[in-house]
Amino acid sequence: MTPEVMASIHAECFETPRPWSAVEFAAMLAGPGAFAALDAEGFVLGRVIAGEAELLTIAVRPEVRRTGIGRRLLDRFEAEARAGGATYAFLEVVEDNAAALALYRGAGWAEAGRRRGYYKTPDGTRRDAVVMAKPLG
């Protein structure tokens, strides 16, 4: 999957936070510790640095959500993170993304904190980022 395809899928999935461009995906993939798990209908992008993993983004085309793809991609992220030496993982999700919060909680992730007003919506309002964590031991 190319950065252009990733950007296209990301644009289908996100308004807040804003979708990433192909250039941003290419730069992230070229960064240290970066990895992606791919599916024809979505992807997850993460990185491992100094024993910690960060789930940077996960996207599944809207028309195939609730079919298990997101959970499989999340499981693949965790497996890749462990293989890369991570013992703990983190992610951020906008507070009103109920589907993502349910996915993460169902996979054993727990809220570790909040970043107040972290995300800016297209209309200029602010939303909290929910910081979630999971031990990968």
C-alpha cells in the first residue's frame, strides 16, 4: 500500500483529527522504528522507540467497519510492537470517537490521561485527546 492510498483511506475516515497527507505518511514510514500493518481495506501505523510503542493511526474504510478488520489490525500492531522490543504501548484518540474507544477498551487498553483541548475540529472547537496505554508483556 502506497502513502497515497494510505492518505486516501485516512481521508475517508477522519475529520478530527485532520487527515494526513501522502507526504506525511511517507515521512512517518521513513522514520526510526516505524512500521505498518496493512489490509486491503485499512491499515495501522506505529513505531517502537526505546521499548515503547506508539500507535500513530489506524484506519478502516467506513463501508467495511464492524467486520473485525480494525481488531485484526490492532492485534497486528501489538504483535509488531512486541517483535520490535516494546513492553508498553500508547495511543491517543479524540474523546468523541466512541467506536475507536470501544475497540481499544475491548482489546485491553486503559485510559492513562487526557490532553485537554488537544484536537481542533473543522469548526474551530477543541476536543480532548484520550491517552490510552497497554502493557505488552
